Amino acid sequence: MTGVPVVVCRACDGLTFTVDTCVCTYDGDRLFVEGDRPGDGTAYRDCQLCQGVGRVARPCRPCGQTGRRRAQLVLTMANVDTGAVASANVVPGVVEPAPWPGGGDWHLPLAPLVRELAAAVGAGSWRDVRMPNRSPDGPVVFLPRRWKPGLPEPTRRALEAAAIAAESGWPWYLLLGRTAVDPPRDLAADLGRWCRLADLLYLDLVVEARRRHSHADDLSWSIRYEIPGGAVPAEAHGWADDLPGAIAATTLHDAMYGLIERGRAAPAHYLAGRDRECPQAPSVDLDQLERRIVADCTDVATGAATAGAQAVWRDGRWWHTSLRTAGTTETFVERSTGQIACRQAVVLRRGWQPPAPDHPSGTSTAATATRTVGCGPAPARWPVDLPIRTASSVPAPAAARPRCAA
Ligand SMILES: [Zn+2]
Ligand SMILES: [Zn+2]
């Protein structure tokens, strides 16, 4: 097979659109929908999507409404230290299929191709630009079960083309490499750096273990930044099985994601610049921290399971607390079908609140660094007695002020 083959889109069979079951059928012909009560499969008669028919036509996204897909992936490796770049064009026939280890499926082994590219540009380590945590071996392309080594070559290549085309939603894999081999990741050092950043930004760093189900022993671990005084979020957004797994699966961007939403009910603080010593990254004992959090998932007095536990890094130390169930909330949401859904969520609270952050406050001079302006929900507007800083009141930078590296 020569050139780049184009195959018919499997999602729409070349029609450029699909006819799908309308989502209103999941809940049946009801205006008010309760979370755990599945419908009987009938359409909602006043559905705004299907007008009660139960099926809707949608433009086909995988093929971009063309009805066809290119059976082509491009792997590009760039060494950012030297500027050397090499690419490989993956079309049917370029990579010889191999059996998947331990199973009967066949796949296209792209890892050797990636390593050839790395050797060509002199990269000792590399990462996928789009998904840095993904395996550096590139995408995994499984072949249809019908693929067998004994099939005629045109049939084999056609099946390979279908498999490659199915992966072509993101057809260009850009890998950025460095000449030196990356040292193994030091998870404790990473957590220490995040603690230091929390100190710098006057934020809490929260390490949390939450029970996946109310009576289950398995815990779901997550790490995130919070504004001090905020409520426990309804969703943890982390699914790691232990603390090292949570650190490994979390980037700084992940830990910051949703910070504003989580802090909407937190007490407001007035922040102003000040001279201060740059905090050092603490040394964190992961085993000890994990054991303490796991221990807090059991009530000391009764031996009953709690909803979870947290360790909160605030004011340069860890504060430990369990999580307790504090009732449920109901939220009514209008769906795109026009139905009204009632969502129930368990409300969690901390069993014990760490002391308020020890940020410098109490003076009304322009040198005030941080000042709490409310103890309840964030005020609708700033109080009028806050000191207003003007250009003339900003102190000149000290000559020997310590600098904080990023
Ligand atoms: Zn399509
Ligand atoms: Zn519908």
C-alpha cells in the first residue's frame, strides 16, 4: 500500500452524521428526574432535543463531518538541548504488528520507533507535549480481532489502516526530549516544593484520602491547593490508591485547578506586599504522612470509619483532621432535554478546624501584609476601612531583599 490511505469513518459509516439514542430515554417520560431512578427507555414527550422521537441526528466529530479518516500518525521527537528533530510517518505497512504481551490481541509496537527517533536526535529522556504523564513509548494501536498473520496482505493492511485511522483523532504526537536522562522523580521532594509554594502564596496544601463508598476500605487520594477557611469540596477530583500515587498523578496545574471555585465561601484577606524570608521547602516523610492520614480515617473513640481524612499544610506545618458527613444537599438542574434533574450530594466537613492562618495582620498601616476582613462568607464588596495603598506609600525595595526562585 502506498501513500496515505483514507478509510471510511467507522463512527458514521461515511454518512458524516450519526443517529443516536436521545439522552432523554435514560430517564424516561418524566419532567422531574431523580438521580438513582433509571427510566424505562421511553422518550420524554416534550424533549427539546428529539421532540419526543427518542433519536437525534448529530454531526460526526471523529471525521469532522467528512465521512473519511486518514490512516496516518506522525511521531516527532525534538531534542530541546540541541534543536535536532526527527519524525516518523506511521501508515499501514511501516510497523510490523506484534502480539500483545500475555494476550491474544495484536498491536502495532510503536515504542521501538520512538526509541529510534530518540537515538536519532540524541535524546536520553522525553515526554509527550500534550500529556506529559503518559507513557513515553507513544500511543498503543490495537488491531481488529480479525487481524491474523496468515491473512492476505491487502486484507491485513486494510485492517491496520482501520486501526490507525481510529487513533487519528490526535494524529501528531510531539515528544520533547533532553540530552541527559531524567533522574527518577523524587515524590517527597515534589510534595515539599508544593508546600513551599503554599507558604509563598498564603494557601493551604491539602492532602486528602476519601472513602470511595461509605463502607468500603478503599481510599481515593488527592492533592490540591485551597484558600484557608473554605468548605470541603463536594468532589475530590482524584482517584489515586495511595499517597505516592496521588503525587505521581498530580501536576502543579492539577493541584491549582478549581482554586477559585473552592474558595468562594472562604474568608477574604487583604494581601499586600512585604519583605519576608523566602520559605524553605520542607522535608516530607511520605510514609509517616500517609500512615497518619489513614489512621484518621477511623474514629479513635468508636472505631467507626470516617468519611476520610486530610493533612493540611498551613503556616509551615501539617495539621491533621478527619472528614465527617454533615448531611446531604439537593441541587435542581435543567438538562438540555428540558427535564429537571435533582442531584444529591453528601456534604463533608472537617472533624477539626486547624487554627486560622498566622498571616501578619492587625495594623492598618500601608505595610500590612495580610489582613482578615471577614470570618464568614466572602463579603459582597470590600469594607470601606481597608487601608488604601498608593504609589507613594509603597516602600522602596530593600537592597538585600531575599529573592525567591520560581
Ligand atoms: Zn464520521
Ligand atoms: Zn429526547
